[in-house]
Amino acid sequence: MNKTLISYHQTIEPIKSLAVYPASSLTEPIGKDKWAVREIVAHMYYWDHFILQKMVPHMAEGADLVAFPDHDSHNSEGLKLLENESVRSIIDRFSNVREELVQRLSELEPDVRFTIGGGKRQFSPESFVKIFVKHDQHHLKQINEKLNNL
């Protein structure tokens, strides 16, 4: 497993560790007009689910993967889908899907190149994952700032 994929996998532990906090701490918005930690994890899960189902199976040499959906619509759809789920359930969903996603990504040939949504930029599995490692870091920082202020 390459360094980028290891970083991507390592997000699981800090998300799992959220289970020690009371649900009330994880359902309070992190700031004005911001999601709660619960919604951040749901958002991360729903993107992983999309990538696992719609993109990874098609990551082959010369493939043009489906475009990313509209971010706002996709995020709203994911939050709506999980609105009745407990914080623990969302944490478990995230952990399980991320494990499977990392496993599937690790099975890809590292030199495969593909495009997304008709774009010109060519991605390798590693360069694709780097986008989401940065995304994870952004959200983990938000979560840590919130929990450090409890």
C-alpha cells in the first residue's frame, strides 16, 4: 500500500474514536451555518460510498469515469439518507466503507491512468486519492477544533 493510501486509511481511527463522545457533542453544529460532527462524518461516508460504487469499478487504463455529482446536491442527498441514523451507526458506516474502499483501491494497478467526466487531466489511483486525503484533513481539523473547545 502506498503512502497516500495509508494516509487515506488512517482517517478511520480518528473517526472511530468519536464514539467515546456523547452524541450531544457530535450533533451540535461546529459553528454558525456549519454542520455538526455527525453530518461531517455522514458527508465523508456518502462520498466514499459514491466513489466505491460509481468510480473505482471503472478505474482502468484509458477509462473516462463518471463526473462527480453536484457537490451541494450530493451532500444534501447523503444527509437526508442518513438523517435517522445514530451517530454510532454513521461512524460504523464510514469505517466499513472506507475499509472496503481502501482495499479496492489497493488492488488497482498503480500505473493505470483515467480521466473523470470527460476532463483532460489524467489521474492515477494515487493522484485520485490525494484529493480525498486533503479533504479528510480539512474535515478532521474542523472536528478537532470543535472537540477541543468542549
